[in-house]
Amino acid sequence: MTASDLPGTTKLVLFVIAEYANSIDDTCWPSIDEIAVRATLTARAVSKHLGVAEQAGWIKRWKSRKSGRKWAHGHYRLTVPEEVARRARDDLNLDIAGADFDESEPRSGNSGEFEELRSGNLGEFDEPSSRVSPEASDSEGNSGSYRNDVPTNNPTNRNYETSSLSQTPSVYLGSEGTSREGNRQEGYAALAAWMARRLLDSDPGASEPNLSAWVPDVRRMLADGFDPQQIAKLWAWALRDGFWCSVIRSPARLRKNWDQVRAKRNQSLQRERQPANQQTHDDRCCAHVDGDGMRCTNVATSILGAGSTRRGYCRLHVGLYEN
């Protein structure tokens, strides 16, 4: 929310309401006057900015009245806009796929080794179902006052009635193909934007990528049979590698060098899984071996060499190896 385009005062009002909520989806009911006091605003300004936040999808509000009371009670629930939630979910899926796990990359994107995104379509990220809560249905079209201390003659309670089959709206299928293609384009753009962010994170001094040129290259990689998680995995590894980080700077480069990067990554993971079999030498005893193949049993008093050539020698034999 802090990175959104909301006005600063609107964010302040949301922060004040968040103080009354225990979680993002928790319902709270502070009065307009209480919010105004904490935000050092007028009640009218609070109502105005609540409308701005509601229109942007950052809050839901409705009012209800208990039986026998003439005062309507205001309710608030913080929400996340659908577009922001979808982008955060897609970024999380790609970040998980690009994490440094010890999984070798298959040669083809059709091997089925990696779990695909829930949409099941190449380049298409699944979209959350558009469910309308009872609270949201009440708040729509209701332009009345939300102040708790102001009486209302006709308060609207929440409607819990379920719709019947006879109330099902007519469905027009003429634009289905266009909608599906639009979803694919959004998936391409989302993956390209994630790749650009990872590039800038690894190299803050890099120039801003041209996403309009990246999207077609992402689409071509998906058409080659590679799923988004494989692309994310190989892209993230290439940005961490000391050599490929200077070569793989765009989706086009990744597509061109896919086989080489994949093979190099698999070799790197294979080396990480192999245990170190370096022979260790006990430098606490003299390492001198005489002509009969017998090792000296004296305690080493001097250490010569370093690393794999590190050896210990006693006073009697150290002179033989110093030069």
C-alpha cells in the first residue's frame, strides 16, 4: 500500500484504521470522529479519503443496525486490490522458482519435473475468482453517511440471501477468445517485469530494461516449451553466476544461450552435491618417510607449506624439506 499511487492523506487514514484491525482481513468499527482525531483531520476529510481508498480497492466499508436501535454502525475491512494481489502472488511464485534449490534443469520444458503455475497455460497466470462478499454488495451504490454518531432513517443491513438459478445473468461468449489472449499477454508482461526487477536487484546500476522489447522474447521462450518456473529458475541462477551475469542481460540472451546456461547450472549443482574428497594430512606427526617406507613417529615441531601441501616435520628432518 505504501508503494501505491494513493494520496498521502488517504494512506494516513488507512494506517489509522489498521491500528484497530488485528489482520489484513479483520473487521473493525472505529467511528469517523475517532479516525479524524487520530489522523488530525476533519470528519469530512476522513469520509472523502475513505471514498478514495474504497474506489481504489484498499478498503471495504458497510453499515448495519442492530435490532431495536436507531443508530447505524460503520464497519471497515482492509483489502488488497485484485491487480496488486495477483502481481504479488506471481512474483512470489517466480521468486520461489528462482530460489537456489538443488534441482537440475531438464533439457526440455515438457519434462514435467517442475510444478507449473496453477493456470496450466503457458504464459498465463491464474486469475483469482471474482467473488463478491456480502459486505461489498452492501457498500456498492450506497452514498449515505458512514458516521456512527449520525442517525439514518433507512439503514441498510447486509443481505445474506443466496441467488437462485433463475437469477443467473445471461452470458455472452463472443469475447472469450479476446479475454483469453489478454490474459496471456498479461502473463508475458508479468514474467518480463519480474525478470527486469531481478536484474535491477542484482545490478542496481544497470539501465532500465525495455519491457516492450522483452515481452515478445518471453513469449517466444514459452512457445519453445519452457514454462515460467523454468525460465525464472535459469534466469535467477544466471544472475548469480560470476560469468553468465555479464552475458545474460535480457530474455533474448537467455533464449539464445539456454542450453549452455542449463548445462552449466546442472554441472554447478552436481559439484555442490559431491562431497569434498580432499585428503587430509595429520601435521601433528612428522611426515618424513625413510627409505624403508617407515614414517617418522616424532612429534612435528615445524609446519611447512599450506593447504593441500601443508606438512609437519620434527627437528631431525625439517632441514631436509626447508629448501
